[in-house]
Amino acid sequence: MRRRYLLGAISCLTLLPAIAVAQAVKLKPHEISALLTGNTAVGKWQGVRYRQYFAADGVTLFAQQGIRTVRGKWRVDSGREQYQSLWPSDAAWEGWFVMEWDGDFYWVSKSTPPTPFRVEQGQRLNWPDQ
């Protein structure tokens, strides 16, 4: 009986580090730059599929199927530790935190719920079914 209790306690202790690892982490400015620069984010924004490319020179291209690609600007604000974008219709830069949880990435702001996305290497604005 005592041995069974001891084995159960050891099993629980070995699981604790694995559970503690699965937590949301806000990416630091250099991590956001490394993740996005020269790559394409793919996901759904307000229920609509999108692809967004982040060029090293600060240009970003936002594509949705069947809609003309929009060109904007992007940057990482080190003071606020967030990704920011500026589109032709915007009056000011708008920012999002980039979070990672259990290997998945999310856009997070005060006004939008966490929105998952994945990253594809390089400029990948074409849809796979095209």
C-alpha cells in the first residue's frame, strides 16, 4: 500500500513540469521580428481566411481569397513590445501582442480576442488550391 502511494506521488511530480510548460508567453520584440520578417502569417481574421507577408523593409501585404491584395506597413514597437501595422485607410499605427501557447501563435489586443495564426516561410500569398 505504501509503495503504491509513493509511486502515485512520484507520477504526479513527474507530470508537474510538463503541465507548467504549457503556458502563454508574450513574445519579445526581437522574437516577433525573427518570427515575422520574410515570412507569411496564415489564419482567419473575423472568420475570413487571410495570408499576410512581412517584408524586411517594413512593407506588408494582406491577401484574402477573391479580394485585391492590400499593401501596408509593419514594424515592431520595442517600447510597447508589440507588432504594429499601418494600412492606407488608417490614421495611426495599430498594435497587437504576439503570444505563443503550446507551440501555437496568437494575435492579441485589448479589442480583439486571441486570434490564432501559423507562419509559413517566405512569401506565400497564393492559396494552396489555386
